[in-house]
Amino acid sequence: MAAQQLPDGLHLDTLAVRTALERSQYGENSEALYLTSGYVQSSAASSAARFAMEEEGFTYSRVGNPTVSSMEMRLAALEGTEAAVATSSGMSAILLLGMALLKAGDHVICSQSVFGSVIPMFSREFAKFGVETTFVPQTDVAAWKAAVRPNTRLLFAETPTNPLTEVCDIRALADIAHNAGAFLAVDNCFATPVLQRPVFMGADFIIHSGTKFLDGQGRVMAGAICCTQKQRDELFLPVIRTAGMVLSPFNAWVLLKGMETLAIRVKAQSTSTLAVAQWLQAQPQVARVFYPGLPSHAQHELAMRQQSGSGGAVLSFEVKAPDVDAARKNAFHVLDSMQVLSLCTNLGDTKTLAAHPASTSHGRLSEAQRQLAGIGQGLIRVAVGLEHIDDITADLARGLNTL
Ligand SMILES: Cc1ncc(COP(=O)(O)O)c(C=O)c1O
């Protein structure tokens, strides 16, 4: 299962278009979509050797698929890791991470500001199997350090976070993890490898929801863990081939095509996001804008250093309101007044998507957990797409101007 031969030192834009498994005997230019569950074996002996992992070759698509392999190779090339394991969604990548890495009695330290479903994944699902998790403030390095225990096995962070765009210091967390003999996993959904490559700052595992920018056009669910080849072969493959949270070849093929335009999309969408953030900051009905590209953002300098000088393509803002009920009403009014933007909880799409985190992505959290995560009822998240900037601001102005 060799990759196509490419010269060393290629740039990310080139790797995004060119990295894939070697072509089939037909010489297809665009990577082939292998929609097959099984593979015909040349002999019973070869089949036995492949199932025993003693011989390279495909057997069954829960164990491996050429289109999925191409997608994994391409993502690993972008992240700068040796390998990647594709999964059926971003959440199943985190499930795979936990299943492969953790056992009863282990301890995890997780940012309290991560994507809403990640919190119950650790606090409820992994807890059922005897794994304890301490949630700490995303940006407080001392709190991460203080939470370390002798049985700490994993530190889990997302940067910037969904939806408040809090930025953590990846290098500092990697040092804490490694000094404790633990691993650091970083969810790189928001920044993507175009803006940030956590492995070069010491992260051990890079988590992706491919559903976001990697697809980039809101079509499929996908996820991945980027890691070393040894971790892929010895840690993750034995679990995924048993547990089966694999990526479908069709979705892998969509991601392969999506990644070809990743750099150009992320850069264009990030430029527009900065402009939308600056515009929102000047609106009298807006209490606060959360965007790492703004100098007013608490970790602006760190973000600029860590994210190639860009704030990324997602921002959040809070509408002004006298109390919690009015905040929710005002946020709903802005969202319901939109005529162009989509009221949709995804992000990383070419279409601009706006959502109300408190009642959607973070709706399953208790009020206390939500408050801890800083998700107010007046908060709106905007994942900026490729529409003209004036049309995006005009659509948000419809609701803001009529509050
Ligand atoms: C930062 C982040 N990580 C992980 C996920 C989960 O990904 P998926 O929806 O593909 O399971 C999401 C989903 O919104 C997310 O925003």
C-alpha cells in the first residue's frame, strides 16, 4: 500500500493535491473511488497472510480500503505526521482515541471549552469504564499543570475552541503532558493544517472532524486521528478493525477532493471572517465579538504566533440584552431574520452558517456546564463561507438593525 512517489520538500498546497496511494493499472488522474466491501484474494495462503497482517493487501473494508488509505495519506501529509486513521465522524475519532489509549483507572485532563459532545464523551461515556476526567479552563496553563496526577494518561485540547475561539498554548500543554508521561491530543478542526500544525509544537495526536473544513462543502461526515505509523499500526488499527467506526470509501473520496482546495478556501474564508469580525465590533447591538484575529481577543498574540498570523474562519458574537431571556430572544431574532446565510450548526462550509450554540451544539450540557464553558444565550456562532463579504454583513444587519 505504497504512496505515489513524489519529490521531497513539496509545499502543503502541492501535497493537498498530489498525495495519494499509487495509481491503479488504469492510470486514473483523479483518485479512484473503490466502493467495495471485500477484496478477491489470489490464494487461500495469501488471504491467510493478509488477515494475519503478515502480507500487505486489502481484505475487507473495515480493515482497509484504497480510497480511505489515499485520504489518510493526504491528511497525514498536510498535518506533517507519518500516518492517519480515518473514522466515520469527528466524534468517532475521539471515541477511537479513548478506546485505544485509556483503561479503567486512567485519568484525563480536558479543556472545559471543547465542542459540546466531547464533554459527555469523557465525563459520561468513558467514565462508565472507569476513566476519570478533570476539566480545566482552556487558557490557564497552571490549571492544566495542577490537574496532573500519577495516573494521567491523556491531555485533550481543541484550539481555537468551538464556539468561543479560545486559544491554548499547544507547546506548553505538550510539555506538561510529556513531563507527566502522558499524551497530548489536539483537535485541529478550526485552524486546519493550513493555519496550524500541532505536531510541530509537540502534540502527539491530531484530531479532525473531516465534516468541517476538510470536506469544506458540507456534504459528508468524517473524522481522523493523525499519529505516527507505529501508533497507527499498533494502537489504533487493532481497535478500529474490531470496533468498526471506519470511514466509508465514498466519504473518503469526497474528502480527498475537498482537501485539494483546502488551503485556498481556508485563506479566503479567514480573510472574510476578519472583515466580518471588525464589522460586528462596530455594531451598537453587539456586546462582544470572539475572534482570535482581533487585537481585543484575550489570546490574540498567541493565536497569531500559533496560527500563521490568521484568526481562522469561525467567530462568535454576543448580542446585547438586559437579561438571559432577552438575550435568547435577540439571538433568535438575528438568526430568524437571515435571508442568505444558513441557520445550520455545521462549520467549515463554503456557505456561511450561523447557529445558536446554547440550544444546539451545547444544548445537551447542564446550565452549570454551559456557564463553565461561557456559552451564553445571546451567543451566535458564524462560520464564514465564500459569499461576498457585503452580502454576509447585510444579512446579519437585517436582524441586528431591527432588535
Ligand atoms: C471542534 C470540533 N471537534 C469535533 C467535532 C465532532 O465532529 P463530527 O460532527 O464530525 O462528529 C465537532 C463538530 O462540530 C467540532 O466542532
